Amino acid sequence: MDLRDTDIGLVQDKLQRALRDAYNQFLLIDPKSRKVVLVLPSAMPHPLLAATLKCLFDSFQMAAITLLPAPTMAVVGSGLRSGIIVDIGWHETVVTPIYEYRELTQTRSTRAMRKMTYEMAKVLQGCSDKSIERDTSNRADGTSLKKEILEVDFDRAEEVTKRLGWCRLRSKSIRSGDKIASKLQDLGLGSDDTIHGGLKVSLPCVSLSSASSNVSFDDLGEPAEKTFFPSFHTRHEIDDDETPLALILFKSLLRLPPDIRAQCISRIIITGGGSSIPGLKTRLINELEALIYERGWDAVQGRAADERRRRLAEIKENRRTARNAFPLAQKIGEQSVGEPDETSEHVIPAALQPQIIDSIDQRFLKFGAEHDQSAVTGELRIAESLGSWTGASLLAGMRIRSIVEIERESFLQHGLAGAKRDPDISVMPGQQRQSFGPGLPRLGNDRMAWTLGAWA
């Protein structure tokens, strides 16, 4: 987040006014006697964090403030311990893998709701790509064209995006288990050409002015298509900060170890304002499935990688052919279980004989099968979450002490510079790990020291 041209004092004054109105008109409680929990992004800049804490401590005289990361609280709100969060916000989309309540990495893209609202404004203006090219040929420069696009009221474009925006299905394949696909097939709209080209419904667009306009329903799905799932032919056409939604999710999963990837791929949690767009989750899963089928979990792409995979496939096929050329090994593997026949020409080796069945082990296996609550791993699916606010409320109600807990006296005396490493937490393998769970006393008597944790 770039804060070079931002007036931090003005932001602090607006925040103070908004919080004062919330306390006086809606909450109607004394902020001095309440413990405050702030759910913030872990990459929040220090000047903005310091301004927020100063506003709360100076204006509302709060005793202590607890900081909780938003992606982790979204996992808590879904009732899980691990997952990958796709936060489709206003300025950017952030993908954060979470494993055992710990953030691993963060990947960002500027393809978010702001860009989709801009594309929706062009649709409402009637300036599609074809009309832009036609109008540009009649003008010497593009200044008048840009002015024409910005004539659409921003509030109107945002309202239409929120109420009428939708996402198209993948054109090449439709998964049989999708609810949207099954409903369209029941209506006789199962083919891709019918979905994208034949479904033309005129809807009145509500605007702030008295005039109204009609827009095709199929055109309302174009902004989400251009924003989140653009079509690129080569990788050099994509900037680092403009990665499509499915590709940035695929790259985030590709960076993870295989065991963590198996956990996260079955717990894809989509949050933010863009998560409410109809058809977006289904399209994201279809695009991610197509990328996995096309590339596999191989970070290297190109002709050399394709040649290496072809050679490995040939070696695997040669080994399978050589194994089938020996009928003796196949015959030994297919022999029935029992005592080896000493008179037989071929005796089953001890390594190929099955283990003797134990009755106690069979009872444990039967009991485990009846009460099996193992987690689903390796299956591509989406998990629903109640949101970061709900997850933080659950933790606050359980009275679990957070890693980042800031006291008023310590902050007013030292500010953010007073934060240091928490002595109760050790992540070094050579040191002894100590617990920091709820209700456990902290070591020493250092009440004035605190740590920024994930915000350091």
C-alpha cells in the first residue's frame, strides 16, 4: 500500500469521527471498560497502524487492543485449521495460504472489484472493445474517448455491478456437479453457444437520474470475464501485478509443499466483496482444474520441460514392459495366500507373503472405520466461511490471549518502537518450545513489552 501521498492526520480524523458515531449511535457502551479486537491485514503499513492505535488510545482511552490477522480469522470462521484464502477486495485480490493458523505466503493482483466496476461503466456507456476501436479511428487522440467513458456515474456503475453483475461459465468444459450448469441444462441452455450467445434478456438499469437504459443480460457478464479471467496467449503479456485470478491461485498452491498443498486445495475459501458474484466460484474451480490438468504440479514450463516429461514417460513405459516380460514374478504375486509348497518349483519369498492377521488390529480397524473423522485432502473444492469478523468474535468469546496484545501505557510511552520479540514464543528448532495458550502465565514480569507478531 502506497502512503506517500496520503495525509495520515486526515485519515486519523475520519477514523475518529466514524468510531465516535458508532459508539454514540449504535453501540452505546463505554469504550474504556471494553477490550477491543482489531482484525487487520497482516501487510498493513506501520504509519497507518500507528495512526489507528493512537486514535483508539487517545480519543477513547482504551486499556488494551488485540490485533488479529484477517486471513487467519476467515479460516477460524469456516471451522477449519488450514486453507487458502482468496480475498477479492476493492483495490486488489490477495491469496494467502494458511496452515495450522499460520500464514505462509501472500500473493497479490490488481484484478479486483475496482477494475470490474470500471469495466461495468464501459458496458453501461455502450463502449465495448469494438465500439472503442471504431470511435478511435475517427479521432486524432484518445482524450475525448476517455472523457466519454468517465461520463457514467460511478455510483450507478457500482450499484449495477453489485446487483446485476455475474460471471460466465467456462466455455470449453462444464463440471457435471455444478448447480448453475445443472439449472441451465434443465432450462435447455446446456450448450456453450446458447449460454454465451443466445441468452439475451433486456433489463432496466436503475440510475440516480430520471433516465433509464436497457442493457443485455449477456453483456453484464462481460466485466467479470475481462477482469478476473482474461484470455492471454503467452506469459509475457501478463504483468506481475495483473495476474488472473485462477493463475494466481495456481501459483500460490504450486509454491506450497505437497502435504500442505493437499490440505489447502480442499479448503479454498473465497471472501471479500467479489465472492458474492454469481458464478464466480464455479468458474474459478473450473479454471483451476483446467490449469492443473494442463500443467500438473510442475513449476518449470517450456519446451525443455515438455521434453523431460516425455522422456520420463518413456522410461516408465519401458520399466512396465520389462516387468511384464518376467512371468515368474507375476505368477508369484498372483499365488493364493497359504503355506508355501515345498514340493513346488517356485516358493513365495517372505517379503511377498502377507502379514499374519491379528484379531486385535482388526478390532481397532473396525472401530476406526465406524468413527472415522479424517479430513478430506487432495480434492478440489470450496469451503464456506462466515467471515473474519465472525472468526474474531469466536476467539474473543473464548477468551484466548492473542500473540499481539498492546497495552495503552506501553504504546503511549514507546509507540511502535516499543515492540520486541515475545519471549514465550520460540520458532527455532534448537530451542525448547514453550506454550502460549489460554490461561497460561507468561514468563518473567515484563508487562511493558509487546510484539507486533505478523505486523513486524
